[in-house]
Amino acid sequence: MAFETEVHETQYCFPAINSSCVMGTRSKYEYNIMYVFFSLLSAWTLFLNILVIISISHFKKLHTPTNMIILSLGFADMLVGIVMPIEATRLIETCWYFGDIFCGLYSICISVLISASLSNLLFIAVDRYVAVCHPLLYPQKITTTRTLISICLSWVCSTAYNTAFIIDNRYFDTSLRTDMCYGKCSIMMSFAWIVTDLFMSFICPCILIITLYLRIFYVVHKQVKVINTLMKGGKCVTEGSVRRKSESKAALTLGIIVTVYLICFIPYYICSITVISSTTIHVLSWVMYSNSGLNPLIYALFYPWFKKTAKHILTLKIFQPGSSLVNIFRQYN
């Protein structure tokens, strides 16, 4: 660690290497505050997403297509919590001490997790679109098996694409990084690659997600209006109408998750193609990472089942015989 001293001597990440990067200096107070903050954020993200993963995996009543996507999203968010300490170390120490090979692997990991999160949100949008706009087709078109296959394929494709992307941009070839000092892990790609990847990996999926949700909200508004009119008129509300209202509520809740995601990610992607300070990029990147800790908080606020499953897990009731068969919706029906 390089703390600030009265004599501002130039310190290097690797003093024995001539091409070493210059080490940034921070006060001891800054070090302590940053390490505590990022440690708590990582622990928060890990803890809440592990609760989500255990909840959906353990309780049979939660084995639905929609929850399988939430499980995949929770898994991606949990992995973000795992890699947060590495990113924090790079930011705080201002040096990369783990070598070029691990830099490439780390870059692949971060890229895959971001892509997987967005693909999961796209699946959620498609799932809610079919459930709300075409409810009669939902049981036939959206099954748990098909959803799991789609999720696995999205992870495989995301891994393949980002691995090829990083290799093509020569992350591992240090001979082509003559303009870089030793002790730095950064993404080297042309502006054309940045724009292409931005459209392919972010803008196009986001446009599709927003379009689907606009259609969902329009249909939800019409359905709720009809149901409320029937109830005010004293007419009998069928079970199908109640179910549609429930699906609409689920769509709105998941829409909040998508909205929070866009709020966290859009500023970073906009600034990534503009010339701004590195400090701004670091702040926006951590806003992006913090989204992984916000998703479980949204579940806790809007999903009664998550509160109940979390209580079962934390009180160790899940180890009781038959706990996986508990009807966690019983108290809320």
C-alpha cells in the first residue's frame, strides 16, 4: 500500500521492472474507508443473493419458469459479489498484481456476468409478455424445461462471445500493448469495437426489453381497468381475472427490477464512449456493480414469499423433514 507522505516520492507497482506503472497514493483514512465500504457491499451482495438462490432451489412451490430466470439472475449477481473484492483491490491499490493471464480471465468473467444479467432480464421481459399478453398460450409456450434450456444456452453463448471478443482484442498478447505500463489491467479495443459491442450487447437488448414492457404495461392498464369496473359494478370476478391481476402485479414488480438495472447501467455505457475522467468511470462502474445487491432488496420489498423463505432459511427450518414442500403462499392467498 502506498500511503501519502510529506515527501511525494514516485512509487511504482513493480519497482524492479522498468516499464512498471506508477502507483497512486492515498491517505490511510481513504484506504480504510474504501476497504470497509467495498467489503460491506460485497458481503451484502453475496448474502442476499445466496438467500435468493437457496429459496428458489429449495422450495418446490417456487420452481416456476419465472423463478428459474430469477435464480439465474441471482446466480450472476452472486458471482458479481465474489469478484467485487478483486475490482476493489484494483481501484484502491491502483495497481494490478495478478498478472496478464488472470487479467484476461477476470475481464472475461466480468463481461460474461454483465451479459448474462442482461439476457436474464430479456428472458424475464419475454416471460411476462407471454403471461400478460397471451395468457392462454403461456402454459404451452413457457415451460420450466424450455426456460432452463434457454438460460443454459444464454450462459454458453455469452461465455463464447466474450471469450472470443477478448482474445480478438489481444488481451493476452503483451507485445501489442507497447503503450501500456506493467501493472495495469485494462480493456484494449478500438472505437469501432466499442460502438459495435455497445449496440450488440446493450442497446439492442435494452430496446427489445423496453418495447416488450411498454406493451405489457399497456395491456396491464387495460386489464386492471376492466377488473376494477367489474368489481365496482358488483359483478362476479372470475378466477381467470384474478389470475390476470396477479400476473400483472408480477409484471410490474419485475418491471421495477428492469428499470433499476437500466438506471444503474445506462450512465456507464454512455460515458464509456465519451472522454471523461477515470474517477467518473470508476464511480459509474461501481454503481453498475451495486445493481447486483439491489435486486434481492426489490424481491424483499415486493415478494412476500421471499420474506417467508428467508425466515425459514435464517432460522434453519429448511433442515426439517418436508420443508421443501411447505406452501409458502398459504398465508398470502
